[in-house]
Amino acid sequence: MLLELIHLRRLLHEIATGEEPGQLAEPAAPCVTEIHGRVHGSGGAPLPGASLTLVDAHGRQTARATSTAGGAFTLEAPRAGSYVLITTADGHAPAASTVPARGRPAVQDIWLAMARPQPPSALRPCHRRDVRTPFTG
């Protein structure tokens, strides 16, 4: 049990920092990592015009891209570490995935599901009660 906890702690540290196991922690040095891949629709076909945003561990946007006609994209992570790649496209549900940046090219293919239509009840206007009328009852 103890060994499993130690292994889990090392794994979580690697995911959070982007470091290989056994590396000494040091400040993140500039280490540009190219992240590339393709965005696919729910049927597997390339999805052009998808917006991709790379966010660092502090919630700062570090890079943006738009997928090409073939669904391809390329982003650059400015430092080593773990990033979140957020992908959106019209008519599709957004997706978020974790991408490690370790100074070597990373491939990240993304599949977006079709957005669910809103039920009719969610589209009805909200009615407000007149706040000048006293509430009775």
C-alpha cells in the first residue's frame, strides 16, 4: 500500500510539473515545445476552423491557433510543464485535454462531439415578478 502511494505521488508530481521521475525540481526554464495534431468531428472527419487555446498551470493563455481545412493545428508552449488545451468549434461540444510540454514535439489529436440541442424548456424566457408588488402568501 505504501509503495502504491509513493508511486501515485511521483506520477502526480510528473503530471503537474512535466518532469520525468527522479528529476530535481528547478524553476521552469524557457523550453519551447511544439504541440501539433488534428481536430476531428464526431464522425472522424477533419474539422476546419476549430479554435484551440493553450492554458498554463496558472490559468494564463499562452498560445492560440485555428485548425486548417484539413483539421491540422500547431501551437508552441513557451516553457516546460503541464498545459490544458481547450478546443471549441461551432456546433460541437468543447473539449479540454492535458498536454505535457517537455521540450520535444508533442502530438495531440482531438475529437469533438456534436453539441446537444437545448431542450425547449431551456429556451423559454424567464418571467420576473414585479418587485413593487408586495408578496402575499
